Amino acid sequence: MNARAHDLQPLQRSAASPSQARQQAAPPASSSSQGVARVVGEAPAGWWLRMGEREVLAQRALSCLLAPAVGDRVWAVGEAGGEHFVLAVLAREGEAPAQLRVPGDLELRAEGRLRLRGDAGVELETSGRARLLADALEVQARDAQLRFVELRALAREAVGNFTRSTRIGQRLELLVDVVAQRSKSSYRAISELDHTQAETIDYRARGGAHIKAEHAIVNGKELVKVDGGQIHLG
């Protein structure tokens, strides 16, 4: 179809300069700001920051694991009249300990090996319950101390090798089916009563057997038998 000449309108050149055109096409400037701020206080809802000449209340971003402290220099971002966030802790004055703090639960997971090391020491503390689950457990220390109000231990087999073992307590109870003890020498010192109650008692000595007491009494309800190559009485 042939267009008529009077139907074609010539293109009109804009009178605005290229820079003015870009300014007209650009979106309105954002009111957000970011930069270095200083922590001047802590509040239940976050931290008070001094950004320039004003103070704002900021929350800690989820990516910022190090909890800010008063006096820290931080990198913060926010909008005028809106929320502000602390993205990172840049510098800290003094010797305040670094604290990793997250809201809610936290899980540390490594696809390889996870190692925690403290040159001055390692402390694990909780007001709740602590659990340790592992296929094998190995604990090595030069000196170990365990303190419990109540202790329960359950094991299918327990083996202990000690150069010296000392047990101190007020009462010791042992409930087992069989007790087997082997030693080169055995010494017992009991200041008061030593009582043994059994169905049958059998004492055997390859050498001599010596029983000495201020008063010795042997009672047999039905039979008392003394047998020997020689018997001396008195």
C-alpha cells in the first residue's frame, strides 16, 4: 500500500540535551545510606549507632555473626526513616571478648573435619542438657576431674588399667552375679566389723592359715570336725 505524503509526519528533534534526558529518565534517587558508624549503646531491639550527626537504632544482619559491643566501629546500612542494619564489625577498642550470637537455634556442619581449638582453654557451658553422640569417643588429658551430684554409667564391658587406684566414699554397694579377683597380695584394714554372710564359705591356702583373736568361737549346729596329722590344743 502506498502511503500518502501528507500522512507522514517528520520526526521532531528533542530540545533537551543528552544529560538532561538521562536525568529525566533516571529513577528518583534512593534515600538509603551506608557507611562507617560507631556503637554508642545497646537496646533490647538492637544497637544505637552514631552515623554522622544522628543516632539510629539498628538491628544486626543475619550475616553478621559477631555481636557488636559499645565502642565498636561497624559498617551499617539503612534508609532514612526506615530500618538500619549492622552488616559487619570493623574494629573494636579494648579487650572485650568477641561473641558470636545468633537468634534461635544454630547448627555448625562441616562436610569434612570440624576442629575447635583454644590456646588458653575451651569451655562448654549450658543451663540445659548437653549430649554427645559419636561412633567412637577418645578423651586424653594430663589431669582429669569429674564432679557429679549423681552419676549413672551403663556399659556392656568396662576395662580399666591403673597404676594406682584410690576410692574414697561413705558407702560402696556392689551388686553383681560373680566377683572374680586376682592379685599378688591383698591387704585389708577394717577398724570395726567385717561381716560375711553366704550359703557356703570355702577358704583354701597352699601354705599356712593363721587365725588370731582375743576370743575365737566356732559353733556348729550339727557337726564340728577337725582333721589333721597332728592336732595341738592348749
